[in-house]
Amino acid sequence: LRSAWNSQELPCLPALPFIGSLLSLRSPHPPHVLFKNLQKKYGETYSLMMGFHRVIIVNQYVHAKEVLLKKGKIFAGRPRTVTTDVLTRDGKDIAFGDYSATWRFHRKIVHGALCMFGEGSASIERIILAEAQSLCSTLSEAAAMGLALDLSPELTRAVTNVICSLCFSSSYYRGDPEFETMLQYSQGIVDTVAKDSLVDIFPWLQIFPNADLHLLKDCVAIRDKLLQKKYDEHKADYSDHVQRDLMDALLRAKRSAENNNNTEICADSVGFSEDHLLMTVGDIFGAGVETTTTVLKWAIAYLIHYPEVQKRIQDELDSKVGMGRSPQLRDRGSLPYLEATIREVLRIRPVAPLLIPHVALSDTSIGNFTVKKGTRVIINLWSLHHDENEWNNPELFDPDRFLNGKGTCLIMPSSSYLPFGAGIRVCLGEALAKMELFLFLSSILQHFTLSVPPSDSLPSLDGKFGVVLQPVKYKVKASPRPGWQKYQCKAR
Ligand code: HEM
Ligand code: PLO
């Protein structure tokens, strides 16, 4: 079993021609759990074959950090797959696009545009706070009618409106048909893209009817129409003098690249086609919506399971912020228990349990194992976050693990923690996501106690594996807290 395909040392799962290691990968468990379990037999870092592609699975943090940080640039490639090619017009985006000058340039522009709205200026905070307030008013209306709600659409709308403001300077009202369309296509994409479906292992399966691929193509077509509309609107009233949002920042960069025929960043050399621009915004919009919403849903599911955690956050809010004003970003330092809870949610249910696959851009090594150019590397964040050697009782939800003994200071108890990845491919939205998680959760918990309706069972904590690990649907009863009975948010 410890045969060497690619190197003398790397343990490899059995593999057959064409199908690779598929037979060893049949399992009732989702891939991140299966890959964690396979460590027992093959060691922490092992390889397997997905069709014709060699894939290395890394289950521990020393090797993970070598791949992401120490050799980040060598492992900065991305594989091309059938489904991500459909989503991104053959990798013309940031997340699924291979390492290149174009990729670097687009990352830089997005980074700059997000910083422009960042902590320095108060505008992102204002946008999030307005959405949090609107969300709270929806919750209090539901509470007044005694309704328990699936919070997913309302959380998604709040989070979407934040990223919509940043990308397009627009927002959605409740029941907005464009928003309903977006909800549908985005779930269709999450359900079908990049989950190592058979088409991605066997591209030739495309010639057979494939329901998943059909759904993906339909959803992508609807998304692209929406993106094109936003692009056309921005182009029509673009001005060099005002930069309203990310779309304007990209348009400006595209124009200056087109006017810069003789410098190193001319439109051709950086790949600044309309496709590239649309795919970049598509990434930020898609990531901006699906990731943060997913974490909020996990956080609420855990808070319902652990009412004592909820109570402690509320006590902290009462004593540090009080009831007279909304929590703000400057309160982050004085609310360590809430921060610890957010960290714990990101540990126990990482949004992207396998990150996005990396690819070795040249011959290299991981630890003592040699790695050939073109090898795919999957970092199993699930294993890092559930490593028994690093975390006491890793299955237990325990925010206190991120606090000192007195519960007054945040600590990082282990290096085996990378919810946003690390290095050259680190998440571009980390700062934004953290601001949103803090402001949304603190606003909700300042006003409401969350539970399930008496007739319902507790939310399932098993995730549904896909390009993001989503919780299963559940209903929430939001009860206004004593002292907040008269609380009425102004409807927008
Ligand atoms: C990539 C996590 C929110 C934009 C990633 C990766 C992870 C991650 C694990 C993959 C890193 C890798 O492959 O090595 C998260 C989590 C979030 C979150 C846990 C929320 C709590 C966001 C938001 C945005 C965003 C709000 C947009 C504003 C991106 C982009 C990439 C990425 C563009 C691709 C980076 C690249 O390949 O160069 N994120 N993310 N993420 N994220 Fe996030
Ligand atoms: C989510 C569905 C959208 O309709 C399209 C989209 C674009 C970017 C993807 C995102 C989806 C899922 C989460 C991803 C993000 C890029 C980075 C992020 C994969 C598919 C993470 C967590 O890695």
C-alpha cells in the first residue's frame, strides 16, 4: 500500500488506471471527514489519484504552513476543472484562476478597493450597522407576530446588501425579484461547483447528459446576465473623477490599462478583458454572500445549542456596551467572549474545509516528500481544526479555549488554525468578514435571545458539504430580551 508513484516516500492510496483511487474513496462520509479518517492508515500526509491527477492530502499544520506560507508562491497554482471553468469562463477570476500576472493584478485592485472602504474610513461600518438594524427590525416584527423564521433569506439579504454596496452601490429590499433570483442561482452554483463531482474527475463524462452540469450552466447564465447588467449600468455613467464602488475601481483600472499601451500594465499583458472584470466581481460578490451568511447560520445554530454561551455574550454586551447604543467596531477589544465565540465557530465548522485546491508550479517538496510540478495539494482544514493533539476534545464547542484562564484576554491556543487560509492565496475578504460577523452577531444578541420553537428539534450540526460547508435549514424563534420589549427598529 505504501507504493511510491510520485516519490520514494509519499504514501499513496491504491490506484487503478483511469479511475485512480476512486474505489478507496467510496464512503458515507463527506470528503473532509474521509480524508481525516484515512490518516490512520496512510499517515498525516498522503497522496491519491483523482482520475489522472495526482493529489496530495495534507492533514497537519506543519506541512500546511509549508505549502501555504514557506512555499506559498510555489504552491500558488489552481487546477482547472470542468465546473470551475464553467463558473469562471476558464479561470478568468481570482479564486479559481491560476497564478499569473493577471491574477496578481486583479487581486491587487480588489485589495485596494476593499481597503478604501476598510476600517480607516467609517463607511463599511455604517453600511453593516444599517443592515444589522434592518435585520433586527425584521426579527422584531416576526417576534411580535409570534413567528419562528428560517433566518437564511434575511441573513443572506443583510450580507448581500453589504457586498452589493461595496461592489455596485446598490441594495435589495425585501421581496426584491432580483434578490430572489440571486438566492436561487447562487444555491444552484454552491450545490454543483467544485465538489469533485464525477465530471471533474472524468472530464469526458461531459458528453453524457449530466444533471448537475446542466443546473450549473443554467445558474451561471442567470448570474452572468445580472453581472453584465451591473457592468453596463456602471459603464454608462462612469466618470474618472468618482469611484463609487469596486465596479468603478475595476473599470478605472481597465481604462488605464487600455490607455497604457507602452507600459508594463497594458490591457493585453494583464488580461483586462470584459470577461476578466466580470469574473472578478462575480467572485467577490459570490464569496461576499455565501461565506459570511454560512458562518452566521452556523453561529446561530451553535448559540441555540449552547444557551449558556449566548447568555455570556449578552452579559458581556450589557456590561460593556449597555442598551443605549449599537455595538460598534471599536467595542471589539472589550468583547473578548464574543470574539472567542466567532473564532470557535470558524474552527469547528470551517466554511471551506478543504480550502480551494492548490497546485505545485514547479518540482518541490513537502517535508521530506518530493512533489512533482502539477501535483494538486488539498489542505484538509477540517483535520487541522479537529486535530486531537492540538485541541482538547475537538468536537466540543467551547469558546473558552480561545481565552486566558480569567476569560479576559483572547489567546491562540494552537497553530493548527487557519480559517481563512494563509499566504499568497489567503482570503481577500477576511477583514470584511470579521467586521460583519462581529457587528451582525452583537446587534442580534443585544436585542434578542435565539431558540428553536418548542415543537422543533435543535438544528442539525452536520454540514452539507459543497464548495462551502453549509448548515441544514432550521427555524429560529427570536425573543426580544427583557428591557428591549419596547424596542422598535425603524423600518428602512
Ligand atoms: C479564498 C475563507 C469570506 C473572498 C478563501 C479561502 C478560504 C476563505 C479558506 C481559500 C484559501 C486558499 O485556497 O488557500 C473565508 C471565510 C470567510 C470568507 C472563512 C468568512 C468568514 C470572504 C469574503 C470575501 C472573500 C467576505 C469577499 C469580499 C475570497 C477570495 C478568495 C478567498 C476572492 C480567493 C483568493 C485567491 O485564490 O487568491 N476564503 N472567506 N472571502 N476568499 Fe474568503
Ligand atoms: C458561491 C456561489 C456564487 O454564486 C459564486 C461563487 C463565487 C466565489 C466562490 C463562492 C461561490 C463560494 C466560496 C468561495 C468563493 C471564492 C472563495 C470562497 C469558493 C461558488 C472560498 C470560501 O474559498
